Amino acid sequence: MRPWLEKQLHLIDFTLASLARRKTKNVGLLLAYTLIVFVLASLSLFTHALRSEASYVLAGSPEVILQRMVAGRHDLIPPGYLDKIGRIRGVQKKEGRLWGYYYDPVVNANYTFMARPASEVADGTIMVGSALARERGLAPNNTISFRSYAGKLFGFTVAAVLSPDSELLSADLVLLSESDFRRFFEYPEGHYTDIALSVANPQEVRTVAAKLSAALPDSRPILREEVLRTYQSLFDWREGIVLTVLAGAILAFAILAWEKASGLSAEERREIGILKAIGWETGDVIRMKVWEGLVISLTAFLLGGIAAYVHVFHFGAAVFAPVLKGWSVLYPRFTLVPAVDGLQIATLFFFTVVPYTAAVLVPIWRAAITDPDAVMRA
Amino acid sequence: MRPSALVLALLAGLALAFAFIFGHFSGSTATDAERLAANRALVEHYGLTDLALFTEARYTRHPSQADLHSAFQDHPAALEHFPTGSLVSPRSLPLFRDAPLAGKTTSPD
């Protein structure tokens, strides 16, 4: 064991000396390599964490939401519609919901208004999301007025600001009483925006949806599993979009790494010739180059991975924030719970470290089996 | 110290740091778990369906509740005009989504 270890240490010593001779080139390669790993790992960590958080919190959303469609568009639920649903076996609770959008010209942002029972929000008061409160400079007991779509001015007292921890869900939320909601939007009495149904047994949700479609052909049931699937595909899509944007940079790096790893410079070729001439075996030359590939790619992978973790979970993925934000004025501030998928890390390792180390081998093997004299003269 | 030992020590240190960070710090702490549970309770209580990531248009604020033809929802042939439209994917629908309902509706398809 000892002589083998000693031999490897000597090989690494020689490799490092060889790398140091082309310092600028190798440091540049290491930096570019680390940067690519950093970007790919950040993207993967960020989307995975967001996906996990979305699927965890949205698992609490209503089992079925029933919308009414008119000419293919979402329309109000008319009076009596709830009764038409009747008693469907498995449905524990059904309630009409009132919610809508309000455009605030003061900050050029859209808010989501949602009615709550008077026991939760008293008439004349509202509860607001913390991003909205931040944007409008609101605190509890402050007064704010909104001009309704009918042109009337309505004043509300802020009863509470929702927890900043829930910003990812409630950034733009305005909760107000049902009567305030109806007066503000001039919502016709007895009408609702949609209906939320809770189904006790998850196995029965699809059957309930089928029964709803049969009883109310103009309705569109949206299942909780569809909500969750929407978010899975949304983050997959976004990951894909960023990857597409980065594709040019990744390809450029792949070409650089391939060029560096597979093409031997005249100097390297001569070095191999000399090593062979002084008695190195083909196996030793290959081992030396494998060490070179491993040292560069492992360092880049580990450095890039650690930097990506810090970037995503401590600096809020600042690099991707512009891609995420779009043009929204109200954007939630949130910290993600570190969720790491071992398979993702393994995939990243496989696609960054292995190809580079492997790419090093072929030209070296070709040069190492050639006659030293021919190699040196070439 | 010979260079090889130095580099191997450095690599081992980095690998340990990597394993520690990804292994130890990953997963939710008690505070995180509390926050997630509170958010889930909020979702349950208010019946929320979507994340407030994109608030500019109704179909990006509530993608799960949006019309299936949102790109053309303002008028026929109206092209997407909100920038996040390109960042929010279309809803993924399983093939033959309405197959279980075939023949069960009272009105013809």
C-alpha cells in the first residue's frame, strides 16, 4: 500500500508542477468551470426548494374548486347554483367564495381582494399582505382608501398586516368582510366567484368531480392535484427557460473544456515524449493526467456547489431574482427552506466531473502509446 | 509540506465542507417547520390556491385557476402581452382528461 500511495503522491506533485507551468490558462479554466457548476447548481437547488415549498403549502388548498363557465370564460356563480349541487356523497363542505382583483393606480399593482366572514374581518376594516403594506407604507390602525371600479371612494382601517413569513402566499392579499366586498365591487347579492368543496376521502375526489360535471355541465372543477401539478410544471418550465438562456454559455464552456482536455498542446505533447523517453510507462502518464482532470474538476464541483448553496439559501438567489420577478410591482420577499435532492447533486456531479476526467484520457492515451521520438518531433 | 499533500488536504477539506453543508443544513429546522406549517394552515384557512409570485395578470397570479386559453383571453388572436407569460408555463393536462366524463354529461359535447 505504502509504495503505491507514495507513487500517487509523486504523480500528483508532478501534475501540480505541470499545471503551475501553465498557471494562467489553468486558473482561467478552473474559474470558468466553477462558475458553470455554480450556475447549474444554483438553478437546480432554487427550483427544487421552490417546488418542495409549493407542494407542501398548497397541499392545504381546497380539494375541489368549482368554476362556472359562460362561453368558455369564468363567470359568476348565480343564486341557487350551490343548491343544484345537492348532496353529493363524500362532499363534507361546500361554500361559495368571493374574491377578485383590484388594480391600484397609486403603485401600479394588482391586489387580490378576498371576502372573509364578519367574525374574522369586521366591516370597514381590512387585513393586508405584508408586501402590499410595505409598498403602501401601511401599519395596523392606518387608514387607506381605494377607488372602486364604479368610481366611489371607500375608506378602510387596517386591522392587521399578515405575517411576513407568509409573503410567498399573501403578498398582495386584501381580506375584507363579505358586505364590504359586495359593496366595493357592486357584486350582485347571492352571486359568488367560485365554490370550494372539501372531500374527506382523497380517493373520491375524481368521482366527485365527475358527478359535478354531470350535474352542472357548464362548470369546471379544478382539483387540488391539478393545482399541485400546475406548480410542478411551472417550475420545470422556468428551470428550462433559464437553462435555455444559459445554453450558449454552457456550450461555450463545453467547447473550452473539451478543447483543453482533448486537444494536446505541442508543449504537452513534448512533455509526454520526454517522460516516455526517460522511462515513464504509458500507465503512469495516463494516471498523471487522470489526477490532473480530477483535481481540476473536483475542485470546481465542490467550490461551485458550496457557492451555489450559499447563493440560494443565504442570499435569496440574487442572480435569478430578475428572471423570477417579471414586471410585478408587488414581489414577495421570502427565504426558502433548504431542500436538497441527492439525485440532482449526483446528476450534476456525473455531468460535470466525469466527462471532463474522461475527455482527458483519450488524447493522452493516443500520445502515450506513440513512439517518444515521434511525439517529440511532431 | 509537499504540494500533493496540500492539494489532497484542500480537496478533503472542501469535500467535508460540501458534505456538511448539504447534509447538515439541508432539511427544515424547527423554525422552518413552524413557518411551513403556519403557511399551510393559512392556505387551508383562506382556501388559497396559488403562490403570489407574479401579480401582474390574473392568469399569472392564479395560474391554477386561469382559463385554459389565457393567451387569447382578452380578445380573439390577442397575443400574450405580459412578460411573465413566458415564464409561467401552460397548465399541464393529462391526455384525455375528460375521458372519465364521456357519455355522462347531460348536454352533448
